[in-house]
Amino acid sequence: MIHVIASISVKPGKVPEFLEAFKVNASHVKNEKGCIDYVPGLDFKTGLPPQVLDENMVTVIEKWGSMEALKAHLKAPHMLAYREKVKDIVLGLSLKVLEEA
């Protein structure tokens, strides 16, 4: 199983617009072969150190059955359309791809 943590920096004030587009696309992603889980998350203020909060960051937590499934996901037509739709409100993206230890 492959785990992905995608941190997406969104322009200030644009998180609701981003999440709307994300959720429409997520319905397609969840139907992809090999997709086990695909959910967005927002920072939740807990007061626990060393938590760093960023109201303009959306963290996507993904689980895939294989690396091949993840690679196919990145090239899927709905992903290309989604990236085009959000390109003007996304400032940056970082990925962490993990395998179970």
C-alpha cells in the first residue's frame, strides 16, 4: 500500500473555492482502480505543541493499492481537468509518498 500526504497551498480566501473543486473531482478519484482513500483536511487548532497552523493549506491524505495505481491517477483525464481548474488559486504543492515500514 502507498500512502500520500499532499500539502496544497491555496491563495488567501480561496480555500472554500478550492475545496468545492476538490470535492467534485474526488468523486471521480474514489472510483479509480487502486484508490483506497482520498480525503482533504484542514488544520484543526488543538493547542498541542509543536503544531503549526496554516489556514491556507489543504492537506490531502491518500491511500493507494500500488505505485502503478498512483501513477495512473496522476495522468487521469479528470486530474488534468481539475489541475487546470484550480491552477489560478493554488500557490504550491508538496508531496510525501510513503510505503509502510
